[in-house]
Amino acid sequence: MTSWAFLSSLGGLNVTGPLALCIAAWLAGAASLRPALTWCLLIGVALALAAGSQVAFIGWGVGVQTLGFTGFSGHAIRAAAVFPVALFLLTGRAGERTQRCMTVAGALLASGIAVARVKVGAHTPSEALSGCLLGLIIATLFIERARTFRDHSIWPLLAVILAVAVVLPVIGTVHSHQLLTATALKLSGHDRVYLRHGWRPASQAYVPPCPSERVRFDYVCT
């Protein structure tokens, strides 16, 4: 795996998904239910925007052709929303300056992941940049609200981050694009996906990239 591919993988659901859930659980236990619900609402909005924009293009061709925009990068959104917040919470007792520096480090990591998505050919610059900016807005909104409470212990979150780092190499990639494709085709009633090249439906019906015995719900590989 190249360095760009590895950096890109850090924005995957197998990393950011569990970490986002663990942040919510930690907030509920270390602070109160309200910030946990706020976090869930904000991250939910971000994920819905990413998924909705991609489904709209796959199923109906909705996008901005002049910018090469077919939907927000989910990797970029999740990375920009999760990593700054995780580091902000992790350094809650380390002093304001350290906390600020680590939060910025999380934003820089997210920016690197957005660049990596372009480098590996997964997204155009407009998709990666807009996704990263949207994620950073989500993180900023949460952090501004989170300044009103203080955690009781940073160790649960630290343990979660370390566990994610250890488990990362052995967890398989979550094929979220297949799920989005299945959703788009089911909702649109079409059997062909829209393609970035030519900005029109594919010439042939969509076929999942796996043997037929592994296909579930017509379009998803298991």
C-alpha cells in the first residue's frame, strides 16, 4: 500500500465510523447526554449530505459538470469532522494552547486525507475540497458547543483511538460505494449508473464486482 493509499484509508468507514460512535458513547458517559446527541446530530447531517449527493449523481446524474462534482467525498467529510474533534477531546486537560494545536493537527490530517482521495483517483479536487470544508464546519460547530463542558477522564477516548490504530490493518474495507450504488439504483428504478466520463448513464446495466453467489440485494457484494 502506498503512502497516499494508506492516508486515504484513514477516512474510511472502518476507521472513522467506529471512532465517531465511540466519541458519542464517551461523551454520554464523561460529559452528559446532550453533547453526545449534538455530536450524533451533526455527524449524521454530514453523512446524509455526503450519501445524498452521491446517490443523486449515481441514480439521476445530478452534479456540477463544469467542476467535475458528482458528490461530496465521504472520506473527506468524515475525516474532517472526526479527527479534529477526537484530538480536541483527547487534549481537554492538556491546556488551551496544546488543545488548540492538536485540534489544528487533526484538521491538517483531514486535509491530507482529502488530498489523498484526489491522488488515488477516488475524487476530483472539487469533491475532496468541498467534503473537507463541510467536515471542518461540522467539527467547528461541535467544538464551539463543547467548550461549555469538561470531561471527567480522557483515558476512555485515548483507549479507543489506540484500539482503532491497532485494529486498522486487520479490518477489511467497508464498500460504502456499493451500498450507495444499490440505493441509487433502487430509488431511481434504473439499472445503469451515471458515469463521470461523458456525464451520462453507462452503456450497460450495472453488475456488482463479485461472483453472483456473493451478491445480495441485487447490487451489493458480501
